Amino acid sequence: MGGGGRGGENDIKSYLKNKLNEYFLGDLIDKPIWKLSFGQKKALAFCVLSIVPRSIWVLDEPFAGMDNDLTEKIKELFQEFISSGGIIIATSHEENYVGNAFIRSEK
């Protein structure tokens, strides 16, 4: 995002702050990553996934360490991604969440 000046920089910061808020991380913007909890680190990882375009996501235990609010947000993210043609390959022992978030394969 070129254009020089502070306007573009402020727009980027505002966009990132809004994305962090979507994943319940807005209050932690100045906290070093190594001080985040396991669930907060996962939330940050999904926040990044929502920004960086990819056609396939490969995930291991995507719901581990998350509270209910974040789990619901991630399920919404998955549904939006799948609806837009994305593919998710995931492993999970959280059968309650998998059935509502993915198309399952028993193989």
C-alpha cells in the first residue's frame, strides 16, 4: 500500500486493529507475542489466515485451546472460506465442532 504520508499508515493500523478486535485481541495489541496465552496465539494465527489469501488451509487441532466465543468466530471463518471456494484439511478430536464446521471424511 504505497502512497507515502501518514494517511496510508494510519489506514493500515486501523484495519489491523479492527481485525484484531474481530478475534478478541484488540486490547492486546501492544503485548509481546511470547506473553500471549496458547488460545490467544491461536486466535492471532487465525487472524493472520483471514488476512493472507490462500486457497488451501492445512490445520492440526484448530479448536484446541479456544474458548466458546473464539470457537464460534473460527467456525464462521471456516464457513466463509469454504463458501468462497477454499479448501480446509484438518485433524481434530473435537467432534462437536468438526461436524458443524467441516464436511467430514471418515477415511
